[in-house]
Amino acid sequence: MFSYIVRRLLYSIPVLLGILIVVFLLARLIPGDPCTAILGEKATPEACARYDAEHGLDKPLATQFLIFMGDVAQGDFGNSIRFSRPVTLILVERMPMTIELSLAALTLAVIVGIPLGMLSAMKHNTTTDVVTMVGANIGVSMPVFWLGLMLAYFFALVLKDTPFWLPPSGRLTAGISSVPFYEVFGWGVDPETGTFKLLNFFSNLYIFNSIITADWKVLGDAIKHLILPSVALSTIPMAVIARMTRSSLLEVLGREYIRAAKAKGVPHRTVIMKHALRNALLPVVTIIGLSLGGLLGGAVLTETIFGLSGVGRALFEAITARDYPIIQAFTLVVAVGYVLVNLLVDLSYTFLDPRVRLQ
């Protein structure tokens, strides 16, 4: 298995390189340029020439790409054109929000989607099956931006004077702050080191940070702020997972070994949970893995509607400002996330189905 993992990681290198080349070129094909985006449309040619020289944009594209690749090889994504700050620090600040939101949305999609798909398959061609699949089709078709606005309106305005009120934006209520765990534990860390960036990344995962510091007030408030955006973001993967579970389980239930188990008098619940579900989960796990990768890079609308400063919103702002370093770095991080998720999905096959062997 170790050789398989190493081989897959080596195969991913040309994939990531190709993604970087495409993103590098497409970012520069966007109409406009960083100078006019930052300094305004009335910026003089002389001012733009100075601006491009300061940020290395006056060099040939091939030279810019080689410089970027050299920096990436050293773990340096350069400085943001818009903010004049290291892109690594922006990643440390923005990525935890997107990870929390994506994991919360995917967890909700799995917890609800798989049981709904199982229920639909077990009640095949009944009213329950029809209602479940109609709900799944609605979930797939419902625009995330519309659902997000409706959830915010209903729970933040209509229910504002009830115990069911939920915050429509932000990560924490004003006046509540999350103290990093390394400060709580009294760890002295140099802000210039990579260790500080790593610790700061994990401390920006508010739910994780509040659990290990036993700050239950922050934990409850962070979860409360995460409910509406995670529900809005989970509807599409939830519906896809439910439909895939139903389809896969129906196919497995029609196989001979399932009929043989039923003929032997094995209880129906045991047939479903022990014999059918495990084999039916293979394509479902693939969908779950792809959904997680999609959530990491596709939460732009959700983060914008709910005022969350995550990767999706940062990418949107970077594209608007022609901030090439942020576009390239964030795309690379999301692409690496896709590769790792797909690798974990492949490895999970060996546990779900012993017949699958990784050669």
C-alpha cells in the first residue's frame, strides 16, 4: 500500500503543474490589470509602469512563472498585490473558515443523505420513495444563494424574538473572541517562524480551538453561527448522496447473495446493514470525496451571503482585484486538497470491500 500511495502522489505532480500553468495563464487573460484594479481607471501609464515594476509584473510571463514556481518549491507564495502581505499569512487566516464550513456541510449531507437514500431504497416505489426523491431533486435544483438568503431572512428576522433565532452572518458574536490555544497554554512562539503559522492555522479553527481550551461559550457561539451557512451549502451534496445511495443500494439488493441471505431467513435489517450497505457504499464514498473537494473550492456564494472570510470569498475578491499571487496560491491549495481527498477515497475502498486490492 505504501508504494501505491507514493506512486499516486508522484502521478499528482504533473496534474498540479498543469493546473498551475492553466490558472497562471487564465488569470492574466482576465480583462484589465492589477494597476487599474488597485489604483483606479485614471492611473497614468507612468504610475502603472512603476506599479508593475514594484510587483514584478513587467517581466515576461515565462520569467514570472518560473519565479512563482521557485517560490512555491520553497514554501513561499509571495506577497499579495492588493494587501502587500505574504499570501501564506492570508491562507492561514482564511483557510480554517472554509475547512470548518466544508466539513460541517459535508457532515450534515452525509448524516441526512445516506439514511434518506437507504429509506428510499427500502421503500422502493412507495409514497416514501417518491417524496424522498422529489425532495432530493429540489435540493439539487435549489440555488445556494437563494436558499442562503431565505434562511437568513427566516431565522434572523422572522424568528428574531424566539429561541430559534440564528445569526445571519459572521463567525462569532461581537464581543466574543477566540483566544489561541498556544496563548492559553502559555507557549512562547516566534511570529516569524513556520511553527507560529502552523499553530495560528489550527487556532483559527474556532471549533477545534475552543474544544482544546475548554472555552464552551466560544464553542456554542461558533456552532450557532455555522448552522445556517452549513445547511445552505449542504443541500446539493446531500441530495446527490441520497440519490446515489438509493441507486447503489437498489442495485446491490437485486444481487444473488442478497436473495440467498433472505432465503436463509436472515432478518431484513441485517441483510441491509451487514450485507448490502457496505457494498453499496463504494460509489457513495466516491461522491462524498468529490463533494468535499467541491465544497473547499466552491463556497464563494455561501461565504459572501453570510459574511464569512474564507477561501471562496478571498478568491472572488482576488479575481476582482487581479491579485495573481492569491489566485495562484489558493487554487494550488484547493487542487492539493482534491488530490489528497481522492487518495483517501481510493484507500477507503480496501476497508469497505476486501476484494479491492491496491496494486
